[in-house]
Amino acid sequence: MPAPPSATERAATLAAASPADRLRVLLRAVESCPASVAITDARGAIEYVNPAFEAATGHGLAEVAGRNLLNLLSSELTPSKSQEMWDTILAGQEWSGEFLSRRRSGDLLWEWASVAPVTDDSGQVMNFVAVREDITDHKHAEQSTRLNEARLRALIDLGQCDFESEQALLEHAIDQAVRLTESELGQFHFVHDEGEATASSDGGTGRACHSPSGGECHLESTGLWAECARLRRPVVRNDTSEAPCWRDRAAGTPVITRHLSVPVIDRDRVVLVAEVANKETGYDDADVLQLQLFMDGVWKQLTRRRTEEALERQRRLLETLVNNLPDRIYLKNAKGQFVLANRAVAQALGVEDPNDLVGKTESEILPGGAEDPEFAGEREVLQTGQPLVNREVRRGRGGQRVLLTKVPLVDSSGLVSGLVGIERDITDLRAAEEAIRHEHHRTNLLLRAIPSIVIAVGPDDRVIQWNPAAEEAFALPASQVLGKSILEVPIAWDWGHVLSRVLACRETSGPMRLDDTRYQRPDGKEGFLNLRVNPVRIGDETSAGYVIVGADVTERRVLEATLAQAQKLEAIGQLAAGVAHEINTPTQYVGDNMRFLREAFSDLSRYIAAGQEALAGGEPGAAAAVAAAIDLEYLLAEIPRALEQSLDGVERVAKIVRAMKEFSHPGTDEKTPIDLNRAIESTVTVARNEWKYVAELETCLDPNLPLVPCLPGEINQVILNLIINAAHAIQDVVGRAPEVKGRITVSTSHDERFAEIRVADSGTGIPPEIRARIFDHFFTTKEVGRGTGQGLAIAHSVVVKKHGGAITFESEVGRGTTFTVRLPLRTEASAAHDHAGPAGLEGVLLS
């Protein structure tokens, strides 16, 4: 195949061709030219357009023929370029230039055009040839290159500038974003972690769009930029007239005609939205790309700045922390030179600034070049790579005790490059430990010397203290008890009583008393303990267990019983004469009646004998004579009356005997339910001779009063003591044989928890100065022989200690006193049962 002709050969062929042939070649070239070509006459009327013209403008020759091309072209140019074109072509010269045009579809495009006049041989313009070429892609490439350069310069500027604050960096970045996109307004919005609210920031350049509301706002109710955050992609609006958030703008809000917003996404979360607005020509993909890339760079700069600031804050915090620690902390290199040291190290070495230690060894710092004796240990750590942990050494003339820890630092190649040292002055700690040991020894000596039982129980119910008094009382050595659960210790005492108080102590965090707790003594006999359960707490919250402190009160209990018996005998002795008098009166008239009946019986016997003789045939008038002699009518009237009086007297004696029997109820250690009203009535009867001469006694007893658990004999004694005291107080006012008697009122009542006895008198009252002492043993204001000062003391002990109740009084001098006794309606055992729980000590109470 022959080789194709060269360009030179084709040009020579074309030059040798005829004009017609050459014209056909040129026409074919114009027809196939990619540029738009239009030919006009001398007036500019279009005569010819090539296919490229029709393709570029959308107008064929039939549509544009005869239209003035120069006027059409001029209308698409700016005024200055239009003037330049006319001046050039009218001067007979070729004009060329770039301009922005619009396709028939309405799309904008960049074009390059040239207009050249075609003249005849005389120089007259015959035609104009206009060539137009679409250079949109070229212009976009140029713009992209320019924007890339501008973005790169902006990012380099951001990285090189030392901004005073994050706000200053943001303001500068917003200004650069506005410039890169050729916009008028710009703003950034930070999105919170939860993605629900944002905080706005603008550049402060005079071209920034300020949020009308400012502060924080919700994404669901925010403007154009929030749509970008919600969709997680760039949003372009070159016509915002229909945007809902701008139809009803607040006064003063800038008018937004075109808008672009791009999100910054970090770790799959929108963290920032940048928005720019009001570019003159509208936003395109190049603007989106530039702003997106720029904002990614801004976020990296911002993140780096925040990271650096956080690291700096952490460094300062760590430096402050290390410098304020009392421990000596330092870092040394492999030569033993300080790389870092805290203030405690500097103070120990006599240096003011820790930085002055850097690069020096201790021997270079200490006076006379002395070397730390522990430096050999440091060399060992550096050579072997093995740490030295918690070595205690003595330093200085004062024998300062120091705890050392030195740990090697290993670099990436595995070589020891230095060490970290921590030194703690434990001189005071060791002194404190010695003081604690000494105090512990003293405490143990004290506990061994205390005669009271001391049992300490931890929060896990295990015994942690068992003193010699406990060993002796329960015949259990401490070695067999310590560390065991209190429930496993074989103490022979009333566990239900003890555990109920332990539980109450835990629930109330207050001390609990356990009086007269029964237990088995080492000799096998029964004894009594007075115990107190005290809570132990650390601070205000944490429970550290409890302590049981107790004493064997068996001997004291015996003495108290003896004293109570003596007091009862004293009371009986005081009542004896009165009771004898009360019994003597009915006894006297019963005896008189019995003697009368004896004489009457003798007379009646004579009358009956006379009657029998008359019936046997004797003298009929003999019986009538005897009847008259013995006054039979009188006897028949008086004998029934004498019998009635005798029976009444016997009943009165029987009542007094019953009252004495009930009052003298045999003593018992167990509480039994009693009729408190009946006990009061019996006591009133027994004490009648004490009060009947000085007072009227009235009872007002609650008919619905339930049975009350009591020690009957001791409660009777309390009632008696209060009535006798009331009678004595009234006697001090009215005398022994008054014309007007005083008044004693004894009443009972109850509520859900307590039964109440009130004994009120109209006596002298109790002076304020002695009210605090009236329950003291042996305290009395009565003359010798009239009182021992034990009555109220025993009453208080019986009511409060033995019954868990209360005894109080109200008094007004010159008007009288009212004593109130409150006794619980339920025993401690039943209350403890109600408090019992499902586990631990509480579970034992259920068994």
C-alpha cells in the first residue's frame, strides 16, 4: 500500500487546484470545524452558519438568517467588551475575546469568539467571519487550578498562623471559606455529640451571617445548614426563595439568594457544618469540592489544636500534681543524670527550682560531691533491668526513713535508657505505727484490767475482741472465740433477748440496754447480766460492727431483792397498825353480836323449855311469863339484825384479807398478764388506813383496759408507794384530823402501746429545786421515822428497768402533784419477734 501524501504534498496539490476546487475544500473544512462559524454581509446580516454553530446555540440557519450577528454577539458581551469589539472591527481589525453566554436550554457556558472583516481588493469590507468556541471545560480547569492553589494557600496560612484562640482560628477560616467560594456570607455550626443541638460561630469579618436566635438550636427546627447535617451530604440551593426557613425571616436577617453547606464528618458523625451564601453566579460542583476539602483541612487543624491544648492541659495538670505530691518523683537517664524531677526532690537536695537539677547527678548537687548510698542500687537497676521495689533505707543524720521504688525505662530496642524513681518519707508513718502499737498494747492492758465484759463484733458478725472478764464469765478462752461468728460462740445466755437488742441496735444505730439477762455461770448456777450493745461506725455511714459491754449483777440483784423485801416489810409494818385497826372494828362488833346471840340463845332456850312443859300438861301461863321476862319480841327483832351485822363484819374482814393476799402476791421473775384495775383496788383497800383520815380517794378506772404483762408484786408495791406518798403530801397540808379532807384520784387508761396509771393528789407539791432528785435512792424530805427515801427510787427501778416503761410527774407547789406510770402492753420478746428478719442474726430470732 503506497504511503499517504505528506502535508507539504497536500498543500502543493491544493495550490495547483482550480479556484472552484479550492473553494470546495475550504467549505468542507468549515462544515467539519468543531468551532462555530458564521459569515455575515458587510452590514452584519447572517448569511451562513456551520453545523457546529447550530449545535452550540440550538439555532439553525433558517432561524438566524438575516439577523445581525454583530448585534447578537454584542448583547452577550459586557458593555466594555462590546465597545472594544465595535472599535476594533470598525477599524478593519480582527477582534477576539472570552465571555459568558447561555445556551438555548438556559445553561451558562464560557465561549471564545473572534470577528474578522473580509475585504475586497480595494479594501472595502465585504463580509465578516465570526468564529466561536466553547471553552467551558477549559475555564473550569483553570478555575479548579486557581481554587486549588487558593485552598492550599489558605490551609498553609491556617497551619502557619499562631492564633490566640480557637475562635480566632474559626474567624480566619470562615473568611477564607468566603473568599474561596467567592461568596458574601459565611458561618460555621458545631453539632453536639447527641446531634440534637448546635452552637454557631461566625468570622466577624463583616461578611458573616449571624444567626437570628444565636446560641443553641435544634436541628429539626433550624435553617438551610441543618438540612445538610441531617442528610450528611452537601446541599446546594441556588434559589432559596422557596426554602421554608427563609420565607418568614426575622427583621435584620440577611437576604439569602444562593446557599451552599457542606458537612464535616469525623468517625461517622457530623461534627461541623460550614455554610456560605450569595455567590454572584451560583454554586457548582467545584465550589462544593473546594469547600468540602477546605473544611476537612480546617477540621484537622482544629482537631490538632484541640489535641495539643488538651495535651498541654494534661501536661500542666500532671506537672502540678507531681509537684504537689509529698513523694519525691524523678526521671534519670542511663548516666544517672536527672531528666525530670518534682519540687519535693529539689527541696530534698536544697535546690529551689527543679529545672536546675536537669542534666546533673546527685553527686554534682550534694555538698562535697557526696554520692547517694543508694546509687549502687540505681546502677543495678540500669544494668540488670530489674526494678527495685519498696526498699526501706535510712538517710541523713536524723535517721530519716525512706521507702524507695526504682523502675527501669526500656526503649523500643529493648535497651534500658533510664529509670523512674519514687521516694517516700515514711519517718512519720513509722512513728505513727509505733504509736499505734504502743496504744494497742495499752488498750489491751486496759481491757484486761476492766472488770466488765467486753465483746467486740465486726460487721461480718465475727468476734474481734474478747477480754479476760468475758473469758472468766463464760469460761471460754479468747483463743477459742476470736474469729468465730458470734452465733457459733457457746454462750449459755438468753439468746432471744440478746439478739433482739443487737438487731434493734443495728436498725436504729443507737445503744441498747439489756438488764437482768439470765445466763449460766461457770459454777452451773443461774446468774444475771446487765448488758449494753453499742454500735461502732466509721464516719457517718459505714458500720464497723458493735460492742457488747456487760457486768455480772447477780450479787447486786440479790441485794436489790433484799432491799425490796426490806422496803416491803417496811411498808407492811407501816400498814400493820392500819390493817389491824381495819380488821379490829368489824371484829369488835362481830364479837359483841356473838355475845348477844349467846345470851339470846340462853333466853330462848328457857322459853322453849317452858313451852315444852306447857305442852306436856304443865301450867299454861308459865311460857307467857318467861316470854315477858326475856322480852321475846325484842329478841326476835334484834337477832336477825345481829346476824346480818356479823356477816357484814366477816365479809369486811375477808375483803381485807383478800386485798392483803393480792397485794402480797408472791414475787416472780416472769411477767404475767394481770388485771391492773383489780390490783389498784386491792392496794387502795390495804392502804385505806393511810389515807382515810386525810383524804377522799376516788378511782376512775378504764373498763376496757387489757391485761398488762407485769411483775405483780412489784407493781403493787409501786401503786402503794404512790398512794402513801400522796396521803403524806396531803397530810402535810391538812393535818392528821382535818375538818376538810384532801383528794386523791387514781385513774387508768391505755393507747395502742401503753397502759397508763395516774395518781393525783392535792398535797404540797414538789419544790423545783428538788425535782431532779426525787428518784434518787435515800433521798427524802420527810422527818425521821416517816420515810427512808426508797419508795420512789424503787418505783422508778421497777417501772423503767424491769418493765421498760416510764414514770414521770407534774407538780405545782401548793396545789399538788400527779405521777404518771406508763407500762408497755407488749413484752420485749413479742416485739423482738416482730423485728425478726430472714437472714443472719435476724434469722436466729425466728428459731
